Amino acid sequence: MNRRHLLKAGLAAGVVGATNLPAPAAEGNHFYELRTYYLRNDMEPRRIQDFFQSHFMPMMNRLQIGPVGCFNVVSGNYSPSLIVLIDYKSLGEMQSAIERMASDREFIKAWQAFETASGPPYVRYESVLLKAFDGHPKVEAPPIDDNRPPRLFELRTYESKNVFASKAKIDMFNQEEIKIFRACGLAPVFFGEGICGARLPHLTYMVAFDNMAARDKAWDTFRANPDWARVRVKPGWTDVETVSNSHISFLRPTGFSQIK
């Protein structure tokens, strides 16, 4: 295997492994790569952020890929860590991006320097490939206003006992729950079905709020919503039937994130 093939394998490593093959995507459904870079408290987070700000984001801009979100986990699961969300229009666009990154000498030089400098820049990283829901087919980034305080983002993953239970929960979102979210002040960023990565089957979604007080108010409104009271007890859609485990993290966008 030559050097370029090794680099391509490294770039794509996060989306090779356990796979939950989806039904064919509806026309226009995007695919997301969600990376989590696990850090330690004794590591300097500026190092990994500098690489993404100075090299990764410009590379994505050259490839016209995006939006790309970069977030610090401030509480919940996986703190401290950096989460990177990459929005691809198709799997073909993702494959093309991997190949072009592997052949970009400037990017590879910067990537190698980042990875091999003294001291590890992160502990480990994992990557999940997600297929956008039919009811929310691409990233919906909030309007960017650098004069406002950074938003709070909530990232949730719902694991299910089997693929059919996960599909039922996805149907619930597509048919009812996303609409209820919007009505209650939860601003959707993305919803995705896990098709490759750890802890399958699962779905992952992100919602945005002005701050924690707005988040608490929105969830209280959601829990009191009569439509939610109706759908949450529908046979086949109850939590007991569809969700076996959940993970919640709270994120703040980096200054260079394209979703903030």
C-alpha cells in the first residue's frame, strides 16, 4: 500500500467498521460525519483547535464542503473533547473529499505536523457516519451573529435494542416529533441515523438554544405539549419500545465554527 493509500485509509478510518446499512436516501438527504476528539484536562486544547481553524476548515472551504461545526463539550458525556460535524451532500461528495485531501500536499504536511509534534494532541478520536432523516434532510445552521453570546447546543444520541426499534423512533421524529420541537422552541440543527460507527443502532440529533435558561424553558414547554402527550404513548413509539439508552452533551461553538 503506497503513502497516498495509507493517508486515504487514515482519513476514512472513522467510517469503516460496524455498519448499519440504511435504506436508500431520499433525494437530497445529506450525510454527516460526526467526530469526537477525546482530550484530557492536562492537554492544551488550543493545539487541536489551531489545526482545525488554520488547516482543516480552509481545506473544507476549498472543497466547498459544509457547513462544518466545531464545538467544545462543556458538560455531559465526553467532557473534555472537541466535536466536529461535517455536512456532506452525498456519500460521493464525501469520498471525493477524502481523495482530494489525501492528495493535497499543503494539507497533508500540516496534518502530519499536528499529529507528530511532541506530545499527543488528543487521546483518541472516533467517527460516526449518519444519514439525515427524511423529515430534516440537511443541516439547519442558526443565523450567525458574532455580536451575540455563543449559543448552547445540545447533542443527544438515542440507542435502541434493535434496528426495528430505532426505525420506529426515526419514524416518530419524521412524522411528529420534529414539528413539536419547532413549536416548543427547540431549534433543530440536524437529525441523523447512525449507519457506521460505535453503539449501533442509534440516532443522533442536535438542537440549539440561546442559553441554558432558554433550553430548560423549551424542554418544559415540550413536555407539556398536548401533541407530545399524544404521540409518546402511541403503541410502537413509547420510550420503552424505542430507546434503550441515551447520551446527552452540552456544547459551545468555537470561534471559527460555521455553526454557532
